[in-house]
Amino acid sequence: MEQSARDPEAIKRDVTNYLLWDERIDSSGIFVEVHGSEVLLTGTVATFPARMQAMLAAQLVSGVTHVNNRLQVARLDAGAALEDSDLRREVESSLAWAKTLNPSHIRVSVYEGKVTLSGTVDSFGQRRNAEIITANTTGVLDVVNELMVKSLSQ
């Protein structure tokens, strides 16, 4: 039996409520638009993990087929913001402490708070773990994960 499409206003109400109920997200800077069954998130959040959590919360709403996450991570106050080179060292240090990763094969580059991970890891779990560790580093505004998983035949 085919499910009928939900009313966009009902989807918007439910997404907004999910964002309000999730204690990990300060939704005061988030704006929700719904076009058909697609959700557009705009505005700002405090951290990269909050940006990802907002997208996941919207995806949980019945009737949502796609979430376009255009949320921006608010920059730290000018006095507290890390220089890209300092942020790179912070991410590298965090990755070095992870017992499940070999950071010698991971390259970290940073441009205006956007961190790019490249190189190789042994598994998809390590790839995801490196992204999570990076995303949870203070000052990171976005993460691009270009890590490649080594082939089992290598």
C-alpha cells in the first residue's frame, strides 16, 4: 500500500519540535523550510556536531525524503578563534590519542576552520571515527572526509 504524502506544514511543525526537544541542539538559530517532502535547514548552530544532529533529527520525521542541511557553524569570538595552524595541531593531537587509529597515515589540512582529512585508514570504522574525533574538536566549522580505506588485498 502506497503511503500518502504528508502536508508540508505538518512536516515543518514536526521537524521544529524535534529540534526543540533535542537537548544537544540549540535550535534558536535554526530556520526550517519544507518544499513537498524535502526539508531545508538554514541559520547557525554553535558546533559541527550540533549541525549534524539537526540534520539527523529532521531525517527522523515521518514523510521527510531529503534534508538539505545549509546550517552554518557560528565562528568563535575573534579573540577565541583558533588560527588554522593551531586548529590543525589540535585535530592532529586528538587523532593521535585515539587508540584505534594510526594517525601517521592521516593528513590534516585546515582552511578557515574547515578541516579536510586525507590519506588512508584500515577500515570504514576508523574512517568514521577520525571524522567524529575531528568534528568534536573545538573550533572546527566543517569536516571533509577524504580518507580512503585500504583494500583488503594490500
